[in-house]
Amino acid sequence: MFILGAMITLTILFGLFLNWFIEITMELVINISSNITYFEKARSSSDLIHECYSENSEEFTSILVNDQTNGRGRFGRKWLSTRGNLHFSTLVKPKLDIKYWPQLSFVISLAVRSALYCYKKKTYKINFKWPNDIFFKNKKISGILIETTNDQRALVVGVGINLISNPDKGNSYWES
């Protein structure tokens, strides 16, 4: 399951940054290198990325956590982070004016959908509840949380994907 999670994480990161660089601004220099750190258990991948930022970590530093004890969504809502699902956060330092940052949730949602389609037949319809939820068979399978750092110079992009616990997939498993 870890290998599948890491593959999806890398696919999302690649899709996210490629879409972002191409669609939002042509002036950015593409830098898709990423340092991914894996934790078996942690309170929150986003909390860890906030700490990484305060320690001057490089852009696209990512934390992948197998078992989150305090995952969260928008407005501080609890995100049930069942062991074996995919939970990761990435540090992004946008070169765009801060007024455009909220639009990144749409780009990230599309990147997550593109990554999921790499592992699931495109005949399955994946829907959105904008700006940050992704549904499969009318059940939420992914949530995206974007937080600014305290100094408002960077973003912490958190993504949770229910690989094993939700939705009720019956015999329709994610392909690896």
C-alpha cells in the first residue's frame, strides 16, 4: 500500500506542478524536484510541513503519513485519516501574487483527479464539490486543504485520499 501511495503522491505532485506552471503562468521556471519523507504515524502531515517551512526547507518538500492522529480539513474540521489511506502535504512557494493563491485549489483538485485516473479506468466518473472535495460513486474520496504560512510567503498543500476505507468500492478496487 505504501508503494501505491508513494506512486500516487508523485503523480499528483507532478500533475499539480506541471498544470500549475503551464496553466497559471508561463513565467515560472519548472522545478519539479521534491524531497518526500515518510512517517508511519504522525499528528498531521500539514503540521509537519509548517515545521519544515520554519526550518527553511526547500519548495516541494513533502511529508507522507500512513497514520495521522489529528488530520484536518477546512475550518478545522476533523479529517478521518484511516491507516492505509493516503495523507500527504507539500510545501509550495508560489511566485504568483497572493490574490491568485485561492485559485490553486482548483488546479490541485484537477491534478488529484488526473492522478486517480492513472490508477482507475476513466470510465469511472470522478466528481468535484468545489473547491476542495473529490467524489467517486457519490462518496467523498479526497479532500484538499491549502493553508498559508504565518508570514504568507508559502502554502502548505494537504491532500487526503481514501484508498481503502471509503467509498464502498465493492469489487471496484484502485488498480496499481
